[in-house]
Amino acid sequence: MRGPDPIVIRIPRAGGAARGYVYPALDSVVWRGPAVGAIDRALAFDPEGGLLSFVTAAGNPARLDLRLSRVSIASRAKLASISSADGSAIYAVEGERVRRFTPAGDWDFTPPAPPASIIPQPNGSLIVTAREGQRTTVWRMRAPDPRLLDTAYLPLAGTALRNQIGDRVYFMTDTALIGLDGRDLSVVRSVRFRTPVISVAPTPSGDRVYVANSDSEELGVIDRYTGRISATIDLPAQPRELRMDPLGRYLLVRPASGDSAWMIAVGTNRLVGSIVTEWKSDLPAVAPDGAVATLRGSDVRIIEPESLQSVRTIEGGGRDFWYFTSWNGFRARAAGLDRPVEFARPETLLIDSAAMAPPAEPAPQQLPEPSQPAPVPAPAGYTVSFAALLSEAAAVAAAREIPLRSSSVRVVATETAGTRVFRVIAGPFAIRAEAERVGRESGRPYWVYQGEP
């Protein structure tokens, strides 16, 4: 038993087939997916559904389904403020409406004023902002319920973001950082600065917030509990953008100019040094083991975080879009996991009334007849399985997308541990070789088992 595997999804920046790796084995492809268009930025990953949500280079929200190996565009409308907290539900602003796109269906809502930005929370609630005159209005709601649960009014604010656990939302104004409680929109603390705030990066636990200001060569560190600047970090030059390690070990700082990044150890607020790298929406990034993946032309170099020495070069890796996450979906599945549970027939106890009579004289002992071996039932053939889903509609949609010339695909319903499961299958076939041939013909992930579901 172990936790999720650290994985890397790589997709050609110009568009192409997606590939999956189990980090740090970056030279061994464990999964090959469908063709994906050029990606602008990743949004979030849903480990339960195996969905990576992202924004295409054309500005459309989309999902890459790692289990079914398919790509779907959520909407082709002109959208703004596209975001996702869980990788499944994608939110965006379309004109005067708030839109939500999920695999099960879409939803929209028109707030009292035209929305400016949307901040989905990990707990399922939604924070919507709007500009009304010289103030920013903030609403909290829980889709698809159209009721506005809480409302707050702030000075005119720009970018807003939440911390990783979702209990704080930070709004950047000209010279202040305002924090709201994500549960009821109450003002937590307002910290003022001499110059405008240009970038903010909370730690994953939310105990500290790093703030970069324009015309300043230092970072401010705000303590969550006191609401004051607890420390400052001197930088070699003015910063432009902050990027936090998802595990909270290092903070990457992008300079206002040049192809480099500064590394700061979050535990000690120490400036470790500078690394050479181009800055994209995906790279540089802190890998699961703490190393830093940097972009240098067409290559990706892995940097040891303390010595800042290059320990590995992935030639041609810079031509791919990189996404680090954790998932156990690339592990091999035992064949028995996809077989329905079989129960033996209960034995019937027959009571003979003669047994109630007094025992008779014992009969002469006779030797038993030689037992004959029970006949072995002929195998029921081999079945090709493409997917096992909890939704019948999703299973039917998946079956329609599987092209087979020599056989048909169907959906069957089975019970597994008390749960109704809809299986997308083909067959059965008389021999395993025939089932394997049909599975390869589909061009989709499949597995073959003996018998019928």
C-alpha cells in the first residue's frame, strides 16, 4: 500500500499526443493519450475522475480525460476569468453571466451586476466579484443554488486569489492587500504598502503570504495570525511575478527583466540563489522531490534546489507543456478487479421423515463406488472491456465514440460490491487472440478477461 504516484503529463506546446510519466522516470512513457491542441495554461486536476482541465491557446476551457483517453472542449464562447478548483467543474464569465461547465451538464447565473472575476473554492462554494462604480462587490454562493449567501464591499480592487485550502481570499488594491474569510466574506485584515501590489503568493497552509510590490527590491512576508509584515526578503532587483511550490518548500520569483528566477526557501525565508530559466505558465516548476524543472530553449534541466546545480537534462523536453501532479491511475489493474462478484448457490437441506423413526439394523458395509471427476464447464469466451463507469449516460457516450469494424460495442449493467456499474464492452469472443485483435482495432485503452460480465 502506498499513496498516489507523482506523475508528469507532457503535451507538445504546438499540439500533439499527450504522454504520461511516473516521476522521476522521465524517459519511460507509461501512458499515451489522444492528440491535444496547444495549451495556454493548466487549471486543476481531478484525481477521482482523472480529468486535467486547461485553457487552450484559443482561450477555450477544455478537459483531458486520462481514463478514457479523450479531449473535450467545454465551450467555444468568448469567456473571461476561466478557473477551476477541482479539475471537473470549470467556471467562467460570459458577458453578464456566470457560467459553469461540468461533465454532467452546464449551469449559468446572472448576478445583480456584471461579474468581473470568479474564484471557485475547494469546498464547492463560489466567490464572484463585480465592479460597481468606485468599489468592488463580492458575493458568495454555492452553485447551482442561485441565492447569494454573503455580500461584501471593498475599495476598487484588481486581481484576487485564494490560498490553497480556501479559507482566505486576497484582493490587491493600489497600495493594500485585503484578506476576506472565504466562509462568510468577513474582512480578516488589511495591510497597506507604500507602492502598488503586483503579485501575491500564499503558502499552502496559509500561514504566510508573500507580497511583491512595484518599484521595490524586496518581498514582504505577512503573518496570517498577526496580520502584519513579519519579515522582508531582499532581492537582487525588482520582482515581477511569484510562483509557490504546491508543497510549500520553495518560492520562485520572476525578475522584472531577464531569463532567470530567484529561489527562496520558504521555511527560513532565505534567498537561495538565482537559476537560469525561461518563464512560461508551466515552467519553471518545483517537482515532487523538491528539484526545480527549468526551461532552457528546447531542453528542460532539473536543478538541485540547494546547490543550484543541474543534475539532469531532458533533451527536447522544452518543446512540451509540463504538468506535475499526483495520481494512482497509471498503475496496472489486477484482472480480478473488473470481474463481477460470483456467489455460490446456497445448499438446500432436505429432511427425511424416516429419519425420525427408530434406527434400523445397520446394513452390511459396502465399499463406495469410485468417484467420477466433475465435468469442467467450457469457458464462456473472452470479453474486451473499454471502461467501467457509474453513469449510464457517460457509458453510452463512451461506447458511441469507439470505432469498430469487425464487432459491436455495447453497455451492460453489473453490480460490484453493491454499486451499479455500467461497463463498455465488446464480445464475447471464442479465443483470446480474437479479443486482443478487436481491442487493438479500437485504438483505445482496453483489457481482456475470460467470461461475460
